[in-house]
Amino acid sequence: MAQPPETNETFLREVDENLRRDQMRDFFRENGTWLIAAVVLFLAASGGIIWWKQYQVQVHEEQVEKLAQVYKDVGSGSIGQAPQQLDELSSSGSKAVRASAQFARAAVALQQGDTKLATTTYTAIANDDGLPEPYRHAALIRQTALQFDQLKPAEIISRLSPLAKPGEPWFGTAGEMTALAMMKQGNNRQAAELFAAIARDQTVPETVRARAVQVASSLGVDAGSAPRTQAQ
């Protein structure tokens, strides 16, 4: 007499595996087309992103090379097409290329005597929130220096107040312009103290510190001995 099959753990596992296999087969039969389309779209999108990044890198490398050539031409006195080329590079998607091209464009404008264009360019850089702060602060300093005689002292002080503080990278230059604006207002004592602070700040270039010592002394504040400049 035949014995009934033994129901045990192994048998149940095999049944469960067969059931799962059948369910998976039915799932792919019903949704296979959509799954394949999704995979194709994913691969296409991934490939497109990779291609776009590589393309951007290539474009930026070409722009850097072009910018370097413009610098070389300008340095040799051959301005020629530099303004047009720098204008084109000023719209680059690379922040470094864009900012460098704009600074160079402003420098060329100054060399050509176009102070208005240089000031407008520096203003654009300073107001470009997409650029890192060092670029914007440098542009703000240059913009203010060009506009110094046309600005009211209070406006200069307000504009440069974030930079005219000890420890700030632009303290020397921003502090000088701020102190001069204070002198225009008649606040000589406050200006002298700011010049003295500049003279004591070891991070400020020696030439600026030496000048600050002299001005502070002329205003009645002893800022210490003028630092020695290194022999050239």
C-alpha cells in the first residue's frame, strides 16, 4: 500500500518557492513592457546626465584656455578682440570663469579710459549672488574706489562696514576708505582710531600699515612705529 507523501519543512519550502516563481512570472507577463520602458528611460536619463556633465567640463576647460589666451594677449599689449571675447566669457556657466572674465573686462575698460563701464562691471560682480563672497567683496572694493569722489561719506561707510573690521581680508583697503570718509564728515578722532587699528593689524599689507601709521600720527594718535617694507 502506497504511503502518503510526508509533509515536512522541505516540502513546504519547495511549494512556497514554486508559488513565488509563478507569481513573479505572471507579474513580468503583465508588466514586462512597462518595466523594460522604465529601464530604458532610466539608462537614457543616466547617460544624458553623464554626457551633459562631461560636455560642461569640456566647455569649461576650453573657456579657461580661451581666458588664459586673452590674458596673454592683454599682457602683451594686444587688446584687439579682448573686450568681445571677455564679454562672451562673462556669461559662462562656470563661476570662476565668469568672475575672472568680468574682472578682466573691467581692467581692460579702465585701460581704455572707460571708467563708467568698469564701474558698471564691478557693480554687476558685487551684486551677483551666484558668485562666492571673495569675488563679490573684491568687486565691491574696486567699485567703491572708483566711485569714492562721487559718493557721500555716509554711503561709503555704510557700504564698507562689513569689510572695514579687523580680521576681515579687506580690512586694510576698506578701513582706509572708511577712515577717509569719516575725515570728510569731520570725525577725525574716529578716523585716527581706525587708522591706528589698521596699523596694528598684522594681516594688513605692510605698505598699508605704514601709511596708516603716518595718517594716524598726523591726526594726533600714536599708532606705533611704521613697519619696514621688505627690500625689493
